[in-house]
Amino acid sequence: MAVFYCEMVPEVFASPSQRAVVEYVQESLPSEITCFAEAHPWIQSRVKLPQVTLDQLDLIYDGERGDWTCRFECAMKGEKWSNRMTMDVTPEIVMPVSYKYEPDTSSMFTCLCLALRYKAPIVVQNLQDVPIPSNLDDDFPQRTTVQNLQSTSTRVAQNIERGFEVHTLTKALQIAMEKGDEGAVERIRAKLDEYDSMDDLPTTPEGSDQTSKKGTDIDDLDENILQ
């Protein structure tokens, strides 16, 4: 993209840094080809390009047009020179290097794609001029707040922890019932009462042998983990 941008600038308006990039690329182009953009993809793949590092992306809001502009800052380095450059991200320089690019793609989306691809930070400018909807709930009915997300995350974690503890206690209750340890059964049941899950817990049938294993169904116990 940096090479396409430098070649698009008329030579009379080009900066020394832009001229250096164009001259560096032309050194490895065939003599009959005047610029990199006009070369066949096979030739482009064999051209020696400067080393480019994307340092930062600027997302700028234009209050008059009501639209965003994406601009990137990069460091460029050749064999005997190096410089820094800032350029606007336009469809003309993005389309040639994209597998599929639509000209009406928003600058905001392009900026996010570049940031994710090259792991570059985004700096938002003129954010104070961005119009904010009067009622976010109408425009974004599925939106939520950070506080709600934190509350949901905490509740899910507590439910998982609670389910694990109930499962462990239920297994312990099963073993205590099989061994006929009435004291342990009472203590475990008291603990399970705190989780409000006593409705479907296993019970000891009256008049039956508490040491018998026939009165306990392991599969039934597992079904009650999260109750």
C-alpha cells in the first residue's frame, strides 16, 4: 500500500521520502515498466520492496462530512535510507493488495482490519464531534453495559462452582448412606440444605438395610447436579 501511495503522488508534489521509495522500487523493475502498479503480478512478486513497519493507525472523524478517515503511520527502510511516512488509506491503495475489496467499504472497518492484521494500535481523533444517539436502547436493542457483563460473568462462575460442590456432596452422601454412617449423612444433608437442592436428593427408605447398594442409582444422582 505504501508503494502504491507514493506512486500516485505526482512527482512535482512528491516529498523526498516518497521519491526515495519510488526510486528504490524502480531499481528492480524491468526498464520497459515505468511503475510498480502497472507491472504484472508475476513481476510485482519479484520486485525488491522497502521494509515497512506499521506503527499506528489514526481514525479521524470529520464532523462536516459526518464520516471517518483512516490514516496510517509507518516506518520505511531501504538498503541505504530510512524514513517515516503518514498516508491516508484510500480504496486506490487498498484494492490492489486485497483479495476482494469493495470500494464502498467504510474507513472504520478497513482501519479495524489493518489493526488486527498488523497488530497496530488505533488512535481515535475528534471523538468529541461524533454524534451520540439520544436513546441507545432504541438504536441498539441488544446492547448491554459493562456492569451487566460483569454481573453475568460472576453469576455463571458461581453457578459452576455451586454445581461442582453439590455434585461432590451428593457423591459423599451416597457413600455415607452405603456405609450406614448416620452422622455423616446428617452433616452432608445439612450442608446440602444451604443449596436448596433437597427435593430430589437420595433418601434412606424406612425399614431397609442402609448398607444395601440397591437403593442408590448413580445416574439419578448425576441428574441433580445443578438443581
